[in-house]
Amino acid sequence: MDRPCTLTMWKVQPDQQQAFQDTISRLESVLLRLPEPPGALTLLQSVDDPTVFHTIGWFHNQGDLDAMREHTHARQLLEDLDKLSSEFRPTAHLVLRTDGD
């Protein structure tokens, strides 16, 4: 399978949760308009701390992930998300297996 995905933890600044979610929605819209749109962007919010979010970006191949990283508008929105956060930890992974594989 070896599909790339990104998993990022975001610690959003207090009172910026809605702005963060709105920016995530704009980012998803940009991603869906790429020539080879990636899979869905998953957004999770911690039940223990509502300022902690995780995003999972699903990509079909490394080229799609690279295209997202190079896209001017997507990069700007990622920078906006960074500004709304006091901390973020991006990591890249390969999906080796999901249910049904």
C-alpha cells in the first residue's frame, strides 16, 4: 500500500478554535482543487483539552503530498494555521494497512 499521510498535532491558542477550524475548511477546499486531489483531510479535537487538534492528511502517493507542499495557497493556509497555534508537531507516515486491506 505505502500511501503517504501526514499526522499533525496542533495546540491552538485560546479562543482561536473556530478560526482554526475555518482555516482547516479553507485548506481542504484548496486541496480538493489540486490537479490530483488527495484523500479527505481528517480533523480531530481532544476531548480532554479542546485546544488540542490533530489533522490527518491522506495522499494517494508521494507526488500528491509534494504537490500540496509546493502549492502557494496551501502553504499560506498552513502558515495561517501555525499562527493560530502555540505549538504544532507535523509528522509524515506511510500507510501500510487499513481495515479491509
